[in-house]
Amino acid sequence: MKRTLVFFLVALICCGIPVPGSGQSTAVPDKKQNWFSEEKATGFYNVTSFTPVTFNGDLFNGVQTICGYKIIPQLAVGGGIGYEGFTDIPTYDNFKTNLSVLPVFVDIRYTALKGKVSPVVALDAGYKILLNNPATQVVLDTSYYPVFTVDGRSAYADYDVYKSGGFFITAGIGMKVRLYGRLSALIAGEYSFWTITGDRYSSKTTQLLGNTGVWANVSKSESITRTLAYVHMFQIRVGIGF
């Protein structure tokens, strides 16, 4: 919780949000400008949000903040940064792992209407930096076959170790509800697709069944190859913007 709070404060300060009392004095000191008092057609915007749930079962797994500029009342372009953590996320076939990533991205969003409630379409594209070096569980497989008059079998073991993140794209559609002035609440459904890369460790052990009923090792081979895993998911996003 402390890390999340610090993340929000640093991100909002970096986005240039004015802090009460930090501005220069004006000619009329008794008139204070309320920065949130009205919706502006163009200019600076910020969206700070979190994901309460993903469709693969992770809860409250990510936060992000976006700062940018509204080119016209409907179209805005900006950049964002966030943090995401996933538990037992599928990466390939039966492979699952725990991931911590730092997404850095460009944000493009279109607000269809000017009213209090409006549909919003957003597209994010960028790179997810891998913060940990996770390994998957070991996936085992065994095949049996005859070798002349003796029974034989081969045991296979595979697992992945991921070492770097990859590019991603996220598309979302939702609703924006203006609460007061420039302050709005947002909720959206998103689909995200991204990649991570690493090494696949594979081994093959060949055994023969002896007269005593005990399997004896005949040979064993190991190999390491590069692997690229694809991750995709649906998720819900909730946040505030101005």
C-alpha cells in the first residue's frame, strides 16, 4: 500500500499537477482559481487507474497513470507508466509463472460525446519491462516403447526461465462520467496482448526395464533454446481523470 501511494504521488507530481499554495501570487490575492472548476476543450489531461480484476483471476494487480494533451475535445494523446503483478499466469501450453512488469506506453483516447456521460475508446502501445526473472513449473511427459525384448521409456522435462519483457498493445472501451468540473470517473473493459522472452530448458532421459523390475538409466541429454511466450487477457479498469 505504501509503495502504491508513493507511486501515485510521484507520478502526479511528474505530470505537473499544480499543488495548492505553490503558484505565484496574482494582482488580486482574494480571488483563488479553482484548477478543477471547468471542463476544458483542449489542454493537459491525466488518467490514473487500477485493475480490480483480470479474467485470469488476478485481483488488484496493477496501477498506472497517464499524462497527455487533448488536441481537440474528443481526441487526446499522451504517455503512461505503471506497475503490474501476475500470479500463475499462462504463458504457453501448460506453462505458468509469476510476473512483475513495468509498462511504459503511448496512450491515444477518443471521447465520443461532450456531455456528462460519454463512451470512451482507448489504445495503449508500448513495452513491458520485466522486473523479475521468473521460472515456470516443470512440465513432465513419459513415453513407453519396446526395445527388442526389453521395455523402454523416455522421460521428458521442460521449463522456462524468462529474462526480458516485450512489446504490448491494449485496447479498451468504456464510459466516462463527469463528476465535477474537469474531474471524471472512468470504467472500461480491456483486451491486452504482449510477449516475454527467455530460455527453455529441456531434458530427455532414456531408461530400460531390468529383470529385477527396476528402471536403469541408459542416456540423458539436455538442451537450452530461446523461447518467446505470448500473454493475452481481458481485464477491467477503473480510475479517475481530469
